[in-house]
Amino acid sequence: MTNSWNTYQCNDFYDELMSHPGQAREPAKKLVAYFQSLSDDAVESRRKAAEATIKEMGVSFTVYTDNGNIDRSWPFDIVPRTISKQQWDKTSAGLKQRLKALNKFIDDLYHEQRIVKDGVLPAYVLENSQNFRQECVGVSPPFGVWAHICGTDLVRDSDGEFYVLEDNLRVPSGVSYMLENRAITKRVLPELFEEVNIAPVDNYCAHLFDTLVALSPRKIAKPVVVVLTPGIYNSAYFEHAFLAQQMGCELVEGADLVVQDDDCVYMKTIAGLERVDVIYRRIDDLFIDPEVFNKESCLGVSGLMRAWKSGNVALANAPGAGVADDKVIYAFVPDIIRYYLGEEPLIKNVETYLCYDEAQREYVINNIEKLVVKPANESGGYGMLVGPHATKKERERFVQLIKENPRNYIAQPTLALSTSPTFVGKNELEPRHLDLRPFVLQGKETYVTMGGLTRVAMNKGSLVVNSSQGGGSKDTWIVE
């Protein structure tokens, strides 16, 4: 296998593992040396073992198509991504800083709106926010925290530094795949876990459970925590079931819960009704309570908002947290950190152009072939334009969309996303672009995963890493 690593070409991008052909970066040296010592047959057997493990463990995800939903096995590459512990400590501090400021921002918006009155955030931006919930005004959740679970997408540019690409504060997903990636890698490459000092990730569910329990309105020995799922047809259902099982909680759907006249939430059990203290909800705001939001929703619980506003149940993430999960708001996060914390951001944003600003809009329209254009509130890689890879017709359509609704679009430079050696074909290594989604928990205390979910654009030259768009994944190693 030596030759593949010696001839591996990093091209013009920052490579996570290799600094030059045959020369590994410090955190990856033992990993690369290990692969170099394997024969082609040994590597292929490990790849097949990974595939068999994924099927055995039932690790899957759902892709929505015009012809219905398709369940697929989790796409996985056996070459881990390595990051030095020193760099991760700095990144972790920046993630904690960011979520702390965002929670202060959300709390302010639903109370005094000082940041708008002081002119830091334009009133126009808030007035046209799709995710500001008037129904949440005046509510004060425990610890002043609205977004208890955050998945922040990070990318590395040509300088090797991490940048924040976006924040996911509504119902961030993917952490189960981070945990399963580690379980698969331990089975396939067990020798390396004896030789390399790799930071563990398997304590996440314990931290998540502790975060949820601390929110309980009833100070009892064993608060009742449930995971609320839309059901088996949701693309992240595997994760909902996985987290509930790992935390020892009940996995429930809306029909399993009821709000009584006392404005408390109860779970239907064979022994009767049992009061629920904390709901980790994986349903979007507009579907959680037909009494308040979408009256046609069959996914939520009628009266749930009433119970939450009465302080009788805790919801994580809190309704309304999505006001900060807006790519226009994202552009203001550095100012938000300075405003609420009086600190400089520890992790930089990617340069962002706001299309509602006339001068910036003109720049975007005139340079659209160089830029990535994103709608303010889409996720999963949907609704975006990668200018350099788009057709003239697609670019013209986006110009029209921007002109029709400038508040709904931002643009960013096409980044030279970092790459990592990835197996393609049989034992062939090629660089593939990737990003990283670490998960941050905030409640009584704050916790950041050691690394996160590394997503890989499996198609050559592609910058789209989402699994729903053909992306794959790798285990992420934080190495001493």
C-alpha cells in the first residue's frame, strides 16, 4: 500500500493528513505509517469489514426523492481525519464562546431587543426573519438558554485554519453518525487505538442526558426525559432512536403525549399517564403544537406551547431558537459576540455578502460565477448555487431569485476547502473535500465534542458534503 501514499497528490488545497506526497502531518504520522504497512488485500479486507459492520449495526439514512424516500447504508471511508489536540482546544473555546453569545442574542430578541435599539442588528433583518416566533416573546427558559444543542459547521481554508460556515440551532442532526463512525473504526482499525492517543467521543450521550435533566422544572431524583420524533419516515429517525436508546429515554411521537387541564405534559403508558419533565424535540417549530402553529400538523402535541410557557415542561431546543439559525444573522455573529461578551471572536466567519444591501447585491450579481449563493433558511445543501459549477441558465435563475427576494439570500466566496485522502475504486487514494460538524451543548454547563462529524464530498471536485446530496463520512480523531 506504500506506493499509493507516496504518490498521493494534495493538489492546490490544504490537505488534512499529508503535507507533501509521502510526508504526513504530525497528527497523522502513525496513521499514515500504519496504512503504508498494509498490503492492498489487507486494506480491501478492512473496507469490506466496515461495510459489513454498517449493515450489521443498521446504520442508515433516508434520502428524499421525487419517487419517494430511499433508505441507504451510511457511506463511510476508513481513512480517519486527524486534528491536533492543541488546535482543537482553541477551536473548542471558540465554539463555546459563539453559542454563549448566540443564546444571549436569542434571549435579548424575545425580551428587550437591545441589540436592535443600539443599531447593531438592523431592524429590517429581524422584521423579515422567518424563524422569529412572536409566541415566544417574554418567555425565559432555564439558564437563559434557548439553543441547548448546536451543530456548527466548520471548514478549513488554504491557510489550515478553521472557519465557521454556518450555525445549526433548530434541530441539528448528525451526532449519532459521529458516534457510529468511531464504533466502526474501532472494529476495523483496532491496532491504532493502542498506538495513537485519540480523544474519546463516546461520552456525548451522557453529557446530553445531563444537559436535558438539568432543565427539568421538577427538582426530583429522576426527571422523565423523552425524545420526540416525527416518526419512522423522517430522514434522521435512525438518530432519534439511537439517542433515546443510548440515554435510556422513551422515544415518542406526538400521539404518545397529551397536555391535561393542569398544563402539564403526560406520556401514555400501559400503566396510565406519566408526567413528562423534559422533551428533546426533533420536530420543527411549526409542527410541534397545532393549537398555536400549523393547525394541520399531526406530528406535534396540542397544548405543548401552553405547557412550556407555564414552566411545566422544558423543550430542547426551545421554540424560537431558530431566529439565530439564519444565514443572514450568521453574518452578524462576530458583532453579536463583541456586543454581548465584549470579546473578539475566537473563530472567524467566512466572508459573507448580504444581498439585501444594494452595493453588496450588485457585487454578487456581477460576480455570481465565482460565488456560492445560499438561501437564508434552507439546510442539507438544498436551494444553493455553487457558481463555478453552475450552468449559465442556473446562474441567471439565481440572479432573478435574488432580485425578487434579496433578504432571503447571502453569498460567499468559493472556498478552497481542505481535503483528505479518501479511497475511491479499489485501493486508490484521491483527495476529497470535507467539512466538520462538532456538537456543542449548553445548559447549566457547556460541553463540546472532541471533534465531530466529518462529512466528505465523495464526488471528485465536488464541494457538497451532505449525505442527502451524495456525500460520505469519516471518523474524526483529535490526537495528542
